[in-house]
Amino acid sequence: MIDLLIVTGGSKGIGKNIVINSSVSAKKVLAIGSSHSVNDVQDNEGNIFSIKKDISRIENNFEELSKFLNEHKPSSIGVALCASKLGNFGGILEADFEDWENLYKTNVLGNLAILKNILNFANKDSHIRVVFFGGGGAAYGYPEFSGYALSKVAVVRAVENIGIEFKKDYENASIVALAPGAVNTDMLAIVESHGAEIKTRTSIDEPTNFVLSFITDKIPSKKLNGCFIHVRDEVNKYLNEELDENHFKLRRID
């Protein structure tokens, strides 16, 4: 069990499901969300805390998070960066680049700002496990919502780069980009309403279980540092094989 799990996008969807199922994996949980409903995600023991925050407003400097970390002083931290916006639909001719910029501020920079804040607090030998959600177009092309898909590609490359930095600067840290599959959330309903064909669906418990297993090392988390993983990948099987250097990367080999 880790000391603290921090979840962005913790007021709904996968993020909320992670928060409410984390009691056997984390002593305390901090849910961060832009909606007032993030304050409603509670447990009977009082171990779930919340911060209402639009993480795209990076200029706010996340003072509440810094204060929380300094008060609770966790030595082991799990991080699930789930916060995400979908944005407008349409191809390049319909592109609203201001909308794309706003997507990037949330899906990439806002989540990275949260992680930077955590790393500024942590010691170089702290147990740090980070799952950054990078599905929705990172592995394959989705031309009708390119702004969202491009932001998720940026997530995957950010994870690869940070993974390299972790190897150099943090003895016990690991980060992965996770493609959660098509989970039955409000976001997926919007995608379907625009005519997208969903071939394979994923239970919301699958990405939840992956996150909770990763942060507590029930799977070989350190070996997966910097990788891009689909929730249904047979991780243990792959780790026992000689892999192409592009496997589990943005240049993903299936």
C-alpha cells in the first residue's frame, strides 16, 4: 500500500472509478477535478480528499497541491493523470485551433504541471508511480477529432522522455502511458454520437485495476518505465521476451 494516490480528472469517468476503488492500494487519495462534483467523491474513513481545480489554468501554480503534500508528507506516491477534454469534431478544414490549444493545455500541459509539482516535493529516492492516460488516437489515426488525438500523441512522447529522465534522476520512479480502451463514459457517448464505430469495449474496471496494480508494483512497474501500454496487453508475457526497441513505444509494434 502506498501513502498517497493523486488522481486528476477524479470527479467522473475512469478517474472517479480509480478514486473510489483505491482503499486497498493507497492510505490516502487526493482527487483533483474541475467540477464541484469532485468534492462528492468520499469514503467512510475520511481518507479521500479533493481539490476543485481547472488544471488548464497553469498560472494558478497549484498552491493547494503543494500545501497538501507538505502537510501529509507522503514517501510513496501514485499518480493517475486522467484529466482530459475531447474538444470539437471535424477534419482539418473545420479545425478550430483555439479549441486545439485549449485541449493541449488540459490534456498535456495541465497534467504535466501537476506531475512537476509532485516531483518538486518528492525526494530522489521516493517511490513514484505515474500512469498518464494516452489513448484516443495516440496509437492510430482518428481524423474526425484530430485535436484530441494529437494531444494524446504528445502524452505518449512526453512519457517516453520523462521515463528517460526518471532513469537518470530518480532511483525508484516509473511512468507509463496507458491506452484504456473504449470505456463506457460520457466522453465515449459523445464520440459515438458523431458516428464513430466502436468495435471493442473495455470495462471501466480494467484501467482502474491496471492503475492500482502499477502503483503498488503488483506488476513489474519499474521494467515498464517509459512504455506505452494498452490495458489488455499481456505485460508479464512480453517482459519475458526479447522485444524490439520500438515495442511499447510511440512507434508501437503490435
